[in-house]
Amino acid sequence: MKNTALRLVFLTLSAVVILTGCDTQQQQDDFVRDASGTASGFARTDDTGRIIEDDKDDWRIAPVYGGKVRLDPAYPNPATIDFVTVPVTILEFNSIQGGLALRARDASGTLRTLDDILDAGDPGAYIFRFTPALLARTGLVRLYVFDRLGELVSYGDLMIQ
């Protein structure tokens, strides 16, 4: 009788874990699909990072990183050829294995790395910093943040003038 009860509890807990994992994976897949769409709108910011006009679609955090990472909008946005900053806050120890990479598509459509945060294992404030001149293009550009395993962490749009 005890073995049957233990098996039932184990099977129930296993099913919950598996179903939760499937749900999280589906949410992550939906997030990646959203990020793959065309850039639209952007969070308008000043030279200090103050948000003038927000875009709720920009800089959302992927479901697998919820509560572990926060990104603030890129600034200044719109940007010129000067430097752009994207603030990152790591909220949990060892939530990011191996660092982060900021990427965007250049004028030829090639996904280029704009900046890296090589070690983001400890909680704290970090920044990506790059010049939009690396992309050799103007207009609305989607920026992507990936972990070292290639999993999408966040994305946001930058207007380059």
C-alpha cells in the first residue's frame, strides 16, 4: 500500500514538472517568435536614459529568465553615430552562465555582435555600449540580447538617425 501511494505521489509530481517545463518552453518559443518580427516602435529616451515615451514591447525578458534579469531601454534613442548604452541588471546569482551578447543585423542582414558582457554571473549592474556606426544603416533596428548558449534573453528597437 505504501509503495502504491509513493508511486502515485512520484508520478503526480513528475507530471507537474514535465507539464510546467512544456509550458515554459512554449512561452519561450512564443517570445522568440515575437522577437523575430519586424521592428516596430521604440522606447524614446534621452541622453541619460530617462524614458520620454515607452514601448511596452521593447526590452521584455524571456520567460526562461523571468525574475533573473532586467534590461532598461537603450539610450539615447533615437541615436546617432555616437555611443548607445543598454543597461542590464542581473538579479540572481549564476542565473546567466557565461555572459551575454548584444547583437543586431547590419545593412547586409548579417547578425553582428555589438558588445559582450563576458561574466554576468553575479547580481549587479552591467552595461552594453556600442556605436550604431557598426551597423552601417539608419532607421529602426532590432537589438537582441543572447546568453552564451544562444538563448534569447531580451530584445528592443533602436532608431538610428
